[in-house]
Amino acid sequence: MSQSLSHPALSAADPELAALVGAEEQLQADTLRLIPSENYVSAAVLEATGTVLQNKYSEGYAGRRYYEGQQNIDQVETLAVERAKAVFGVEHANVQPYSGSPANLAAYLAFAEPGDTVLGMALPMGGHLTHGWGVSATGTWFRGVQYGVRPDSALIDFDEVRDLARKERPKIIFCGGTAVPRTIDFAAFGEIAREVDAVLVADIAHIAGLIAGGAHPSPVPHADVISTTTHKTLRGPRGAMLMSRASHAKAVDKAVFPGLQGGPHNHTTAAIAVALREAAAPSFRDYAHAVVANAKALAEALLARGYDLVSGGTDNHLVLIDLTSKEVPGKVAAKALDRAGIVVNYNTVPFDPRKPFDPSGIRIGTPSLTSRGLGTDRMPLVAEWIDRSVQAAAKGDEDALTVIRGEVAELMAAYPAPGLPTA
Ligand SMILES: *Cc1c(COP(=O)(O)O)cnc(C)c1O
């Protein structure tokens, strides 16, 4: 069995858990993973997360810790910080946030008081929960005001953003999102933020890898603070970073520790450093551009098959399909695709008439398949599989889904995934 070969100690100590890990490895190897926030990390990143750095407590920052024994840890964190500054061209980087949501919370802590107004993109329009949406702490402890997209183009309505900013005078403006298939105009947001004296936080969680690889414009110098996860297109471990101008460094650092967190996860910091080294290599530029080329090719192939895409296509790694005209709810389609070995998530589309737990769309993306080396020549086949699965879902044709699942597994076997044990 592959799991006993790749994880001998785990298999001996806890066969039950080892079997689950082995099954997950098999699932990630056999399926076509289209969730745009997911990826495959390299074996090197994976190894870094499993090191003895796990064993250390290091509250504070390099050179000013509350614990002794930091001879190596300080250097690990400094490497990660310096690489982040170089890759993104920023003056300051904090690599300690545990994940994207706490990173955003730290930005609130640094630049707003409870009850203050913040302006962010509405969740059903493509924004993130932590941009002031009601069910999130950010929408209950702060006064979240939300902008959206234009009904005709599904593009951000900058007239609305400017009007809301002038009227509401937010302390913080968030830009970026989780279901935005188009380029974020950081310059336009920066201009509005400066006019109303708000702090602009560019949340680049989804597109950090594209920015690092030059396949999406950078928020530098328009944003005051840049928040990102490290595990999406950046292809690092689960974690996050806050980057800023030097003038905001103190506020950002103080908010992360001691404001919000205790000890940093040093094994994660190490893996972030490894991922940033990979992101600085010329091959990562090729990767980022290939992610976008694949998404555009996939969008074209879906349009040719009569699918409606939010905003009509994509500029980045993500495609949002509105299934209304296909008369298949997003959740039904997503579950059928899963049975066909194609992993997506159901998603609201802007102005969705259906409920968030049963919306009209599915969200797909190309970071993972690009990490496995699939190119634009394969995107018509991916679109065909999606189309056949959606049609099978409409007809309740389970046999068709089983056939597709076999075809998917066969193709994926020809594109071994980074980080996974080879059979
Ligand atoms: C994924 C994401 C986050 C949150 O990251 P977690 O690590 O899941 O907490 C925040 N903002 C945006 C835009 C995201 O896409």
C-alpha cells in the first residue's frame, strides 16, 4: 500500500489515520481538482511543514522574542520575510498570520476601532466573509458597508464604490475577493481610498501567485496593506501574510502579535519561505501565465458549449458558471461533477435568485490542473467532461458519471501531481 511506504511511522502508530491520508492521496491523484482556492504544494513545501520546527515556541519577532532558543527560528522567519519583500516588492512583510481570515482580522485591529465603518465587496457579489459580511465577526463588531458589481457587466461598479466611500467615510476599504473572475483595478481603489482618507487593504488571497508571477497587476503602490493567504495560487502551505509600507509596519506587527495571536507556526513559516523561493524562480512566471491561459481556454470552450459565464469570461485563474439557463442548480451540478471525479464548489452568482446554500452557479479554476502540467490543449476535454456531467445531472444518468470518472482517472494518471507519492 502506498501509504505505508510514504508514511512509515504514521502507518505503524496509527493505521486508521494513515489509511485516511493514503485515501486522500489517491483521491487527489485520481481526480480533476477545479476548486480555484486549492492547489498542489511541492514535495519541498510539504517536507518543510513536517519538520521539527513544529516543536518551537517563538512569540515575538526575529531578534525580539519572548523565548530563548531562537538561533535557527529567527533565521527561518527572516528568510521568509526577506523573500516575501523581494517577491512582492513591498517594504514590510509579516509572515505570522495563521490563515487568511486572522490576517484580515489583524488589519481591522491595526486600523479600526469596534463599531467603525468598513467598506468591502458583498459576499454574494464575490467578496469574502471577512470583508464586513454580516455573519462574520467583521460584520458584527464593525459596521460593514458593501459594494457590488454592475448587473449588466458583472464588473465592479466604481461609481458605487466612490459614492459609498464619500457618504460612509470608511476607516478601511477592502478590495479583492473569492469569486472575482476579472482583474482587480487596484489603482482605482487606491484613488478612492486616498480621497476619503481610508486605509486600502488589498486582499490578494486568490491571486497572490498570479501577482508573484506577473500574470496579474500588483497592488503596489496603490494599497496601504496587502493581505494574502499563502496556500492558493501562491502554492505554499496553509498560512497567510500581511505586507505593507514601512510606515504601517509597527501597526501591522502589533496587531498580529500580541494583538491577535500567540506563537507563530514556525513549520508553516519555513514552508512559506520555501514556497516564496519557488515563486521567485523563472519557472513560476511560466506557471502563473499558464494558469491564466488555461482558465481563458477553459472559458472559451465552455462558452462554445453554450454556458453562461459571469462577466462573460475570465482574466485570471477563476471561472464562475451561471447554470440558470441549463436548468440545473449549482449544488446538483457540483455533486454530480464530484461523482464524475471533477471537484468544484457550488457558488452564488451576482444577483442570484436562489439561496446561498442552494445557489445557481459553480466556481471553477485552473491552479491545480496547471500544477500537474495540463495545458490549453486539454481544456476542450475538461469543458466536455463538465458539459457531459451537467447533462447527466439533469437526466439523473449515474452511468454517464461513472464513465466520465474513469476517463478522468485515466488522463490524470498521465499527469503526476507535485507532492503526491508515485505509485
Ligand atoms: C481564502 C480567502 C480568505 C481566507 O483565508 P482562510 O485561510 O480560509 O481563512 C480571505 N480572503 C480571501 C479573498 C480569500 O479568498
